[in-house]
Amino acid sequence: MAAARLSDARAVLAIALVALSLRPAIVSVGSVLTAIIDELHLTFTMASLLTALPPLLMGLLALPTPMLARRFGRDRLLMASLSLLCVATALRSFASGSVFLLVATMGVGAGIAVVGTLIPGFIKEQFCARASPIVGLYATCLSLGGLIAAATSGLISDKAQGDWRLALGIWSVTTVAAMIGWNSATSSQFRQPVPPPQPQIAKLPLRDRKAWLIATYFSATNFLFFGAVAWISPLFQEFGYSRAVAGLVLSSFIAGFTIANPIFGFLSRSSDRRVWLCLCGGLSIVGFTAIPLTDTLVSSIAIPIGALGLGGAFTLCMTLPLDNTRSVEEANAWTAFSMTIGYGVAAAGPLCIGVLRDWTGNFTAPSWLFVFFAVLMLMLSPFMRPGSTAEQRR
């Protein structure tokens, strides 16, 4: 039973509000991570879990999400997941120890995981012929929410006399707005009975070479994003920058990422996106190689350049599963597969960087790990040629 089409304006508003709510709970951690480490006496490895757990859960829960959507209804499941994200984000304001904080962070990751898996299928359903620009809008709003959190979380903490709890918990407000917007946009569907399971369930593309290429590229992109979000601010604080200035460097990274989302979504009109994927990989290499090779001023300027490549790559990655599928169910299956692989690898980003920082005593080795994954993006790009099947599906 296919869901009814919503008006374009209502659907776009719902997508935008939901997207704005999915990154602040993750990105805000990076701005106050050193304060959390100092107060709770965490190692860098333990602290990395605060940004590693959300993508880990985003990967683990991506696969069962389509099945849960068929069982309970997509809109009900998405609303429940937004509620979980809202409550878990707010609860971090009351964290008195690392265990409580990590449990609440798991709730954050679980809520984001389910919502993030369902939205691409919603876009496929509502905007089948115009998926690419809508995905670009979705990715832009994702990044914009992260940018706002990166730019203001440190300031909120400073205004609260260094209290990081308010800087983390305040972002539940964005989720409340998302819940209101989604319920308003889908209220007529929300009251319908739960649809029965589809007679044909799309299988995971385990034997599809293209699906594995997409998942691998998505993995490299998200490893870099989550690793950078977690550690750019502490890295530049170690270079001698103040917490406020290091937070601005992180903000410049999120800003570059945000700007690139709609640009690459607009530029990449053809299903053959290899040129743009190569450009994204090259920009990422330039930005991240500057960290271990140049002084701090040059590297801080290069950070948003790398973010431009990373932001463009993220938009293209979100579009690639839609390019290669014919139905909403198949799009959900490909998206779930890419997210399971991609976010599973992404979870290792903050963790690996934190472990390397503990082992080596500085950020030199972690910086070269950034470069490795940027090079991997570039190496994979030429192999992303769309096959004849993909062209026929368009």
C-alpha cells in the first residue's frame, strides 16, 4: 500500500526540519570535549566513544529499520525515533558521570539511525524525478544543523561558566521542532491504519559490486566527517589555539561541508558522477594533508577546503543508492546497506583517532589517518561508472 503523496511544500518543510535536528547532538560534543575529558577524567579513547557510538548505532540499526517500518508504519516509527532523540539529548544535561552520558548518547545514536535510514526512501517516494536536488537540500540542512551547533555550543558552555551539560542538552529543542513539522506534514497519513507488509521485500544488494563501491566510498566519507567533528577542536587546542578559536575552526569545517551540499547536488545532474566524486576526493586530500605538513595557520585555512570535498561527497553518496534503484523498498534496502557498512566504519573514526592520540601522545599519526581515507575516496571515484541497468532504471 503506497503512502499518499504530500504537497511539495509540506514534504520539503518536513525533510528540512528533520534534517536540521540530526547533527547537533553529535557535533556539539566536539566543541566541549576537552571540558568533558577534564571534568570526568576520561582518556582520549573513552572520550572518543561520545562521537563513535552514534555512527556505530546508525550502522547497526540501518538494516532492521526497513523491516520495522513495514511492521509499524514509517511515519509512526520516524516519530517515535525523533521522540527518543529528543529525550536522550535532553538527558545529557543531567549527566553526572561517564556511564550516564554514554547511555544517553546511545539513545541519541539510535534515534538518528532510524530517522536517517527512512528519510531517503521518503524522498524517493515524494520526489522520484527530482531526488538529487532534494537530497542536496536534505544534506544541506543536516550540515546546517551541525554548523549551528559547532558555532554556538562552545559559546553556550562559556556563558554557563564552562558547564558542558547545557551545551549538549539544549539541542533537544531542534528535535521538538522536527517532531512538530513532521507530524503536521504527515498527519493525515499518521492516522491511517498500519499498512500490511509488502508482498515483495527488496533484498540487500550483497552481491552487487556497485552497492559495495558506494558503501566503501560512503565509509571513507563518514570516517573523515565523524573523526573531524570529534577531534578538530581538541587538535587545534593542542596546537595552542583557545577553545573559542578552535571551535571556530570546527565551525569553518562544518560551514565548508554545508556550502558544498547544495552546490554538488545542483552540479551533478547526470547519473555519471565520477568527475564530481574525483573532485571531492582531491579537495579532501588538499584540506587534510595540510594538517600534518604545514603550520597551524595554513592548516586552519585548508580545513574548510577539505570540508568542501567532504560535503560534496556526502551529497553524492546519499544520491547514488537512489540512482540505482526502481522502488522505495529497493531504495531503502540500498540505503540501509550503505549506512550499515558506512556508519560502522565511521564509528571507528573517532575511536581510532583517540586511540592513536593516547598511544603516540600527539595528533601527528591521526592526521595522516585522515589523509589515507581522503586518498581512498579519490582512488574509488573512477570505478563509480553507472552500469546499463542503472541507466535503464532512471
